[in-house]
Amino acid sequence: MTDAPTADRRSTLRTHHGDTFDDPYEWLRAKDSDEVIAHLEAENAHTDAETAHLADLRERLFQEIRGRVQETDLSVPTRRGDWWYYSRTEEGAQYGIHCRAAADADDWTPPRLEPDVPVAGEEILLDGNVEAEGHEFFSLGAFDTSDDATKLLWSTDFEGDELYTVRVRDLTTGATLDDEIPNTGGAFFTPDGTGVLYTTRDEAWRPDTLWLHRLGTPVSSDVKLFHEPDEKFWLGAGITRSRRFLVIGVGSSITSEEYLVDLAGELTAEPRLVWPRREGVEYAVDHAVVDGEDRLLILHNDQALDFELVSVSVSDPQGERHVVVPHEQGRRLLGVDAFRDYATVEYRSEGLERVGLLDYSTDTVDELRFDEPLYSAGVSGNPEWHSPFLRLGYASFVTPGTVYDLDLDLATRELVLRKQVPVLGGYDPAEYGQRRDWAVASDGVRVPISLVWKRSFGEPGSEARPLHLYGYGSYEHSIDPAFSVARLSELDRGVVFAVAHVRGGGEMGRQWYEDGKLLHKRNTFTDFVACAEHLVEAGITAPDRMVAEGGSAGGLLMGAVANLAPELFAGILAGVPFVDALTTILDPSLPLTVIEWDEWGDPLHDAEVYAYMKSYTPYENVRDGVAYPRILAVTSLNDTRVLYVEPAKWVARLREAGASDVLLKCEMVAGHGGVSGRYNSWKERAFELAWLLDTLGLADA
């Protein structure tokens, strides 16, 4: 082993609620310091040296991933107005190419596009590869065409800081207009195509203001349509599928409020409040026409933990509520999408996503059925108010991403297969298995675990096998069944992949989330430990054959379980890990901190929250003299969500405590999502998988 970089201890005192913490590595926060950059570069050099023996394995893994992907491919076209919109990729190109072709007015069946076959009448709207030229990083943000299909709006980020610059192109001439709007979040055209609606952020990176830009006018004259002053709330906006209303939504993690602007009038009219905000009440609005009357479908949790769906009059939204889908404990309503003749309702039951069709005339929901025991399904890509088809996305751990169109002929309700993502190299889903196990947490709660494996190695439990355990457990985010080409490289080497659906996520309903946040956050960590213990006790794996992985808030989980149960894992892979949580959440000047108080608590003003967070935040609870597993932390210099300094400090403290095999890899040009470009992303994943397989003793497999 090469000598690891060491960071000097420099005293930085932090005092809150009578408690003083001496933070020896806080000086690494100085991002513009040459000394800090040199330290990060030394960390990268050390990581390169320590993983040099894996170079051939990394290349094999990269080629395996690439070899399974149909590099020249096309998406299923989506109908909007008189055009079919789609994207395609080309072999050797990092980014997608966004295109369209004219549609037959009476034919709603999407054209079947084939790789390497020219598309008749194709217009290239935006080539991401052209946009990315000369830049190490490229991210496409907003992408919209005007209702009359004559203009394109797009936004780009070349730094990874999620601040986008909006541009507009005239599609009739191909000319890019002079209009250029920097430092934006979301952006889209006004219905008449003469303006752009966009959001901007405050100094804490919180989207807080909605603006109207009229094309051909200076940005300095843009009109402020709405501003949210409360630093706990963020802002978003969009236009209903009916094209009738602009909806402006503001929300925190636990409270929301929405406003409407009737697009039959002036965009600059005073937005009309739907329901006033009430602490702890969340709701979302869509516009429907029921029996000729304008109605608002509102999904809310007012005295309905797992949400209910009601209908109210557009003219009097705070008046009588008609219950459409009543609250049912354990059936978590997730979203509603209104169409001309029906609505879709997405919900979660028994840990799985469900999709139902709502009949306006009877208020009944007809659930769509799928055969696999574990799967993900959702409504996707349906911009039109009326269409004879409903576009759905579907996948499982063993079934590649699939696009269906539901034929809305009520007599058949036939699911028409439009495309399944091809997996090259002779992939056969029957060779792989998936199932759900259950662990028992320390307080008796049953925690679901999803398992995926290659059948030729035997059923999980027949012998202790190398295992990759993934977890997240925050923000009510669910880790749903999804297919991964890269994961096949693990499964084909005998690794069992598992997901611990711990509390703090949303898999088992809203209460599952509530029981893993704030002063219940420790449940997230102990649930993960319980899942690991179950997998060992069931004979599925052994501690020296198990690697854990999590990213962002899941990286916090990784840091916490490393402290709680280091003996259970051979290795821990932490992506952009939130491991210095207390320092971050104490500082309201940092990006998004105040917004985060609803998730973690407010340690700045609440001594109990401060003490609770201090008891689990990974950086402050690293234990001296403990035999930590191998650890790889991956971060990005320009990440604005979880700053690079958190894993940098954590790694320094682990080394100080005696952890012998800890690596930090810092992307010097990237954001929260890591590097950009599909080939770069594959190489990044190949790097991580090579480390993981080496830790599992499978580097030569």
C-alpha cells in the first residue's frame, strides 16, 4: 500500500447549546484554496495508485457494460400536436440527440424507429454532443417546444452546480435568438410561445422566484410573477395538461401551497390561491373537466396520512370537497394526472407501485395488473389532453425498461408493447431470479429486502455468497425495482444484489417515512443493520462477503452503519455521502440547509435535535481503534447538494482513527450526479464495481 495523504489537524471550535466541538478538518471547506485543491488531488493520486491493479478489471467491466448496450438506438416517439418527438443515441457519442418528425393527423400509433435506419422527415432539434463541445461537463436542463411547434427552448449547465443558462431557437429558420437567461432552474414556454417562464434561486440555492421573459426584450426587464420569501419553502411552476392554468407551487418537506393563473387571461394577473398553507398539510392540484364543469383534482394529506383524492370547483376551491378516492391506511396515493376523459392515479401498496384509471362518472379506480412479483410501473410521456393511448413505463430487477401504450378502448384495455430496452449478448431474464425477504428490526418491525441473483449459482441461502447491499432511506424516496445493465456484471460473477427498504424511505407508506426522520432517524440505520444481520443469519452471505452501498443521504446511512456495525461488512461504497450532517444543518447560509430542517430537525435552535444529530452524524462518531471495513468515498468538487468537504473530512478522520484502507475519489469537474456523458458514466461505474468486486474477492472472476 502507498502512504495515504494526511490532513493537518487545525482547531476550529463550534459551540451550540452549551456543547463545544473541536473540528480538526473544517479547514478543508476552503474550496478556492490551492492547499485544499492540492490535498484533493493527492487523494485522487493515492486512490489511483491503490486501485492501479484493477485497471484490467475496470476495462473489462467497461467493455461488458458497453457490449450490452445498443449504442445506436432510438426512444419511442411521443406525440405532441402535429409532431412525433424522440431522442436517439449514436455509437461513440456521449450524449443524446433530440429530434422530431411530422405526424399523420389521424394516426396515433407511434412510428417504429430502427437503429441505423434514417427517419423520414427527421428534424434534429438539439444535439447534446454539439452543445458539449469544448466542455468537460455538460448537463441538459429544460427542454421545451412552443405549442405552435415553431420554437425550441433549452438550458445547459457546464459546471455541475445546477445553475442553467436558457436559450431559444427559431425552428423555422434554425437561428438561435439573442435571448439568453443565465442562472435559472426550471424553464418553459408561455402557451402563446412569445415568452419564457423560469425560476431563479436565492443565495442558498433555493428556487424562490418565478419570472416572465418576453422574447426579444432584455432580461433586465423581465417581470417577477411570484416570489416566495420563506426560506423553508422552494418554488416550482408548470402548465396543466389542459393548457388552461399556470400552476405555481411552493413547498417544504411537509407543507405545500399552490396558486393558479387562468391562461384565458393575462399571465401577469394576480395568482389565485387554491388552499392556504397549513403546517404539515401537503397537496397537489390538477385540472379536470367533469360533466362539463371545471374541477380541480387535489391529492392531499389533511387528516389523511397516506393521502386522499378530492375534487373541488375551480371557481370555489376552498368550498365543498367531493371525495374521489378516500384515504386508506397503507395505500399511499402518489400522484394524479388528469386527461380529458379520465385520470390516472398512481399509488403504492404492499411496497409496490400501482397505476389505476379513474372513471370520472363513477369515481372508481381500475388497477392495471402486472405479472411479476416485484416491479415498477408508472405513467410517463403523455403531454396531450386527449389521446387514444396512455403511455406507461415498466421495469423490474430482471426485466429491462419497457414502454407500453395502453389502448383506452374500455372493452379491451390492451397493453401494447412499444419497446423494451435491448440488452445485447444474449440476455435471458429467465436466468435471473428476484424475490422479497423480510428482516426483523430491533423494535420488532418487519423490514423488506429485495434480492436479485443469477439462478445458475443457486438460490440465495443455499450457501454464503458474495452480496452487494444497497440502501437509501430518506425523503420518502423509494428504491423501486429497476433493471441495470451494469449490475449484470456482478450477478454473472455470482454476486447477490439486495436492497434494504429501510424506514425513512416511502416503500411501505407515509408512516414508514415518518418513522425514519427527525428524532426517529436512527431507525434508518438500525434497519439497515438488521437487514445485513438477516442476510447473514439466513445463510445468504457472510460479513467478509458483503459490501454495502449508498449515495447522498444513503451515504449518510453508509457512514452511520460503518460506525454502528463495522464488523458486518467487508467494504462500504459511499457516493457523494452526507457524512458531516450536523455541521451542514447547523449553517443556514449553506445551500438548501433551511429547507432540510423539516427532514432532519433544526439543531441550530433546538437542543434536543442538536444532541440527537450529534449522536449519529458519521464524521463526529468515528471511533478510534475500531477495525473499519474497506471504504471508498466518491464525491464531486462542484456538488451543491452535498459539498465535497463532507467526505473529505470524513476520510481524514477515519484515517486518524486508524482505518487502514480508506479511499477518496473526487471528480474535479462534476456535480451531485457525478460525471456527465454516458461513456464517462459507464467508466465511473466500472471503477466502483471493480473496487467492489475486489473487496468481495472476485477481482479475478
